[in-house]
Amino acid sequence: MDPAIRSDEARLLTVGAAQMGPVKSLSTPRLETLERMLKLLESAAGNNVKLLVYPELAFTTFFASYIIEDPEVLAKFFEHASPSSPYAFVDSPNIKPLIDRANELGIDLYFGFGERWNDGARTANFNTAVYYSASQRRCLAKYRKVHLPGRKEPLTTPGFTQQLEKRYFTVGDLGFQAFRAPGLVKHALKATNVGSAAGPKEYYGIGDPIIGMLLCNDRRWAEAWRCYGLQGVELLLNGKNKKRSTTIASPANLEATKTLASVSTLPKPVMKITVH
């Protein structure tokens, strides 16, 4: 086996967590938010980041905090996908400029968005995250949020900030599926070369990184971590939204909604990871 595969340099990865701050309202232009995301992408490139993690519902405000009665208004917060084109959203004008620039810079992306899935028999809305590989020029994996917090029917308590994910989203149906992301680390051992290793212990932790994805509240539930741990996940990507207050509804607090991104390694990581 090539000794270079076992070197520390071969398993060094720089990951960026794109902290976006608040997207203030339902009327915030999508282009304004996209431009902020592009600036963060440029900043990541300047720090030699190879994987940039954006938050949950990154392209819009956290609309689950609002009561939206008009179906046409609600539809504006979702991107379309179907069995024949499961990643059609990468060509949406709301997302494509980010994908195109990531390709030019050679940076992989994780980002959250509202997915409207139509399989012919039904239409379902999901709170979704996707992993896009710049080296492969395609999406490698999709995750749909399983643990939806909040309520379906709005609370009538005066001054209460709504949390209505159960109203707007369907429970995720893709499970917790780990995947490998090629092109992130140099000299990673490929499946075609494992025959050159003496046994599993010889090539464990020297291949392409094994990645898992979650969204916000999912991180609080043990089954997600167990499922990913059993698949040997090395890097867990999680986008979330967080409010300053969940009890007082005011313009100040709605504007304090933070969109956050986080990166976690499982116990005894076999990679060296730098997070910016």
C-alpha cells in the first residue's frame, strides 16, 4: 500500500461553518440572501476551505415562525423536485449562482432549503439539506428533517412566537444515510485499491471522508447519532435556526432569528479537521 495514503497530510480537511445571521422577514428578497451566501463562499475560498456548511432553510427567512394562509405565498419558499429529477433545485435561479461559483472555486457545499416533492401521486413539503460535490459536479446526498418541532395549529396566546414546522413540513422519509465525499482529501484510498491493504484495520480511516447530515432539532435525538455511528461517520453536518426568544413576539426578536451552521466529529475522529 502506498505510504502516502497513511500520512497525516492525506487526512487534513478544512471546513467552514457559514454563520449568516438573521434573514429578517417574509419579504426579504431572495437575491439579497443569495448575495450574502456568495460573500461567505468567497470568504471561505480565501481561507482554503474545501467544504462549506450553510444553515437550515438558508435561502429564506425561517418562515415556520409565521402564519401563512395564502398557498401561493407559501409556495415561494420551496424549490421543486421529483423522482425523475430529484435534484432539480440546483438549476433554480435561487440556487444555481451559488452552485456555479462553488464549482469555480472547488468547494463542496451543504445547505438547507424548503423542498416541494411531487411524485405524481402526492405533493409533500420537506425541510431538506443537500450535499453538493464540486469535484463531481453533482449532489451526492439528500437529507430530510425527521424531528419536526413545534405545532401544526398556531397558538392563540398573545405575544407568543410561533414554531409551526409541523404545519408546513412532512416528517423526513430518507432516514440517516451516510455517504463518502470524494475530492476533499488528497491521496484517499479508493475502493478499487483496498485489495492492496492487508485487512480492514489497515485501510480504516484513510479513504474518502464518511459524512452524515442532520437539521437542527435532529441533533437532540440519540437514534440519529447511533445510526450514523454504526455507519462509521467521521463528520456530521448540521444546519439550524435559533431564536433569541420563543415567548415574546416582537420585531426585535423576529429579527434576532439566527441561522447557524455546525460541524461535529464523532468520538475518536480519524481525520484532522480545521473549522473556520
